[in-house]
Amino acid sequence: MHVKKIDDNYLEFDNGYIISASDDNDQVNMVYNYADFNQISDEIKDIDFPESLNFEMCDNYGFRFGFGNFMIFVPCYSEQNGYYSNGLDVFYNDKIVLKGVYTTE
């Protein structure tokens, strides 16, 4: 499978599989945690990914996905006043693959 689209909120493969991230914070509290998928280079569209991907949290505020030794970093950020969670859940085809990925302001 190949990356079809890199969007602000998700990454979509040509077989319809999607990697996305979401927080469970109340937007009324002015908290916005997000994965910055736009930081991923368009060059990964040439990579042939297997459907079974590996996901891992990174100490440097984000997560990685990929296969074998080929892993792609996705930075994660938080816009808040400092009193709310800075955790983010990562989904692959609507299933949580990572819970509580750290974000940075």
C-alpha cells in the first residue's frame, strides 16, 4: 500500500487505511492536542508499506510508524493553558494503536 494523502488530521493509504490522532479533551476548555502529519515528507508516497504497521511512542513528543527498520516520525503538539492533559491517542483504521502519546507546546 502507498500513501495517498497527507492531511492536517490524518494520513491515508491507497487501500483506504488511515492513521489519525485524537485527544479526548473538551474543546470548551481551550485544549487542542494534535499530530502534525503535514511535517511528513511527500517522498514517503513512493514507499510500499505493508498493511501490518508498527507504532511506537517517542520520548521527543510524538510517535513513529512503519515497518522493520523504516520508521517515520510524526511530531505531536499541544495548544493549551497548561492545566489540561497533553496526551494524544493514535488510531490505525479506527483502532487505538497508541494511547497517551506526549505532546509539546
